[in-house]
Amino acid sequence: MQLKNLLLAGVGAFALSGCQYHVLSPQGWVGDQERNLLIISTLLMLIVIIPVLVMSVYFPLKYRADRADTSDYDPHFEHSTKLELVIWGVPILIIIALGWFTYVYTHRLDPYRPLDHLEAGKPVEVQAVSLDWKWLFIYPEFGVASVNELAIPAGRPVNFSLTSSTVMNTLSIPALGGMVYSMAGMETKLHLISDSTGTFAGRSAHYSGPGFAQMTFDTLSMNDSDFNAWIEKVRAEGTPLTRDTYLTLEKPSIATPVRYYGTVEKDLFQRVVELCVEDGKVCMGEMMMQDEMGGGGIAGIPNAAAYDYDRPRAIDGFGNPIDLPSNLPELDTQAFLFSPDQICSVAELKETTTNVN
């Protein structure tokens, strides 16, 4: 039996020998700080866990019912100041320590906080868009973009601006540090830095559908000269990234190969954030302004397509697009609209929309 257990342990160790523990062996300042916090928290908690594990074995053996010596049995025991100090004091001190370290590292590792205090040179701006199921990285300073490949200069901060074309995702590069969500109609921030050159795995850490497992990319950390050479390579080999090519790229695809774009249309990322890459679509900022002014009301119904974003992007459980009806359904019964004092029939609604047209 013992030999069997040893063999099973050996097989398990061999199976895990190829794992890469980036969290415990980070390659950037942010990752270093997160590892330190993880180790500190673990050690603090072990102050309680280890004694509990020891006592869970020691006390049943020492005070078992069939023991020969029961001279230490005291049925009138009620209180021990020393014991109470240990029981209450140690957890309180641990909580205070955990609270202090949490406070310090929460501010130190705020994903929105730039890494200017490192004095590591000029940051590189990267605009990241999570698509179904691939990553688009735009370099606004250089006017280039790439799909499923991220290149960064080692030793310089990288300022990420993130958004999503559809569902929520998470940009995760474990070797470099923390992650942050990308969400449609919003722009989030993340700041990372790589201390060494190399290739680090990146992926989405939030399940987003059937292509989630293949939503991965390589992070190429290079010295400055190699990074500049990569930029020139993308410019030379890449095709233009316009609003039309973006809309084609946005369509769901799984295991998309690396792709380069030598030019990027101006303000494309902002249009992605505002959900108005397509011609005729109302941008989020304008939509919110209209809502603040009271909305379009009945007169705005014929323009509903300009505000519709999710319907053309509907997919089934296998990632295939679904054609959903875009017109208002035909109703034979009374239709009620917007508020109790605005009730009209379908015929009246059609007459209203016809007059507007």
C-alpha cells in the first residue's frame, strides 16, 4: 500500500512538472508586490492553521478516554487568563496585521495607478479590445495594431486602456501582475511593467463562451531596439485597420492566428468604447445626453436601429451568429407605451411613425 502511494505521488509530481508558477515567480514589479502580499497573508494565516492542525492530533491522543494517567483531570476548571489572552489576542493581532497590509497593498497595487514612481522611462500606451474570441491591441503612439500578440519594451511601464466589443472579459498576464475587466461601453485601466525580456502567456481569465479556451496570446517582452523593430515589422507587413475591417474582425472566431495592422483609423478605439463603429449608430455619449434631455419618445421609434447594438451580435451556444428580427412585432391587441397617460392602439402607433417619416 505504501509503495502504491509513493508511485501515485511520483506520477502526480511528474504530471505537474511542466506547470509554470508565474504567480510565485513574477517578471515585473506589480507581480513582485502581489507575490509578496500572497506570501505575507499565507504566513499570517498559518500562525492559526498550524497550531490548530497540531492540536487536532495532540489533544485527542493526550486526553483519550482509555489513557492510564488521569491525574491532570480538573472537573472544576473555569477560567485561564493566559489561555484567554492567547485565544483572543493572537487572532486580533493577525486581523490587525492583515488589515494593515491590505490597506498598504490595495493603494500600492491600484490598477488605475500609473507606475511613474518607478522612474522607469516613458510609458507605452496600449489600447486593448476583447473580441469573440481574440484580443486586439492598438498602439496609438505608433499607429499600428496586432491581434493575439502583445509586444512591450522591457523595463518601461505599459499603460493599458481596455474595453470589450460584447461580453465582459479579463486581461490576464500572470507573469507581470494583476488583471482587470474589459466591459462593453466602458474603458478600464491597467498598469504593468516587465523587468526582463522573454515570452509570457496571456489570456482572458473570465469565461466568455465556446471560444474562451483559445482566447490566448503571447506577450513579447523585448529590449527597446527589438521593440522598435517589431513596430516597423508590423507597419511593413500589416494591413489598414479601418472601421470596416474592424467590423469584420469583430465577428466571432475561435483560435484566430496572429494578425498585424500597419495603420489604424483615427479615434477607432474611442468609437469601440462608445459602441458606434458602424455608420449611423448613435454613440454612448450622445445617447446619454439624449436620455438626460428626456429621450426620443414615440417619435424616436423609427430610429431604434441607430441605438441597437446587441441584436446584430447575438450568438448561439456554439458561437454562431443568430439572425434576430429587427422590426417591431405585429400586435393585434392594445399596445401600451411609455407611461400610463400615453396609451394608444397599434394603428395609432403606426400612424404616428408614418407621419414622422
